[in-house]
Amino acid sequence: AADLFGAGLWKRIRFVILPMLKPSLQVALILRTILALQVFAVVIALSGGDIVTVLANEAYRQYYDLRNVNVAAAYAGLILLLSMVSAVIYLRLVRSNEEAQA
């Protein structure tokens, strides 16, 4: 329909396609943000096995190498908290943008 009314490619993408994809893009962005905080395997593979200071790696080191379960659980809780806070902030930003456009 946008093509019939003379909308160019950019306007079709911006005003037709992206709004239809918005729910899927939101979920994908939240999941990628959460997974980005859990970069454990990638860091291990790229560093050649040397422990690099990343939250997930530090939790692993505390639990398996140092047998410090409490500190490892605290790191895991911090990762969970950061994931949830970033998801809530993102959802609030998206909601405020939707309300401003309505």
C-alpha cells in the first residue's frame, strides 16, 4: 500500500516494515543483551584458557578453582541483576517511545 502512495524505499522500511518487526526486535535485543553478559566460552576460547576478568569467568574461577561457592553465587547473582536491570531499562525506554508516538 505504501508503494501505491508513492513512498520510497526508506519510508517503507521506516514506517511500515520496522513497526511490524518491533516486537521481534525487542525480544531479540533483550536476549542478546543477556547472552552478552554470559560470554564465558568465547573468552576462554580466545584467551587460550587463561582466566580473563569477566564476571562469568570470575564466577567459574571462584566455584571450580577456589571452591568458594558463596562468592561464585554472588557473581552469578550480579550477572542476573545486571541482566534484569538492563532488560527493564530497555523496556521502559521502548514504552516511553511508544507513548510519545501515540
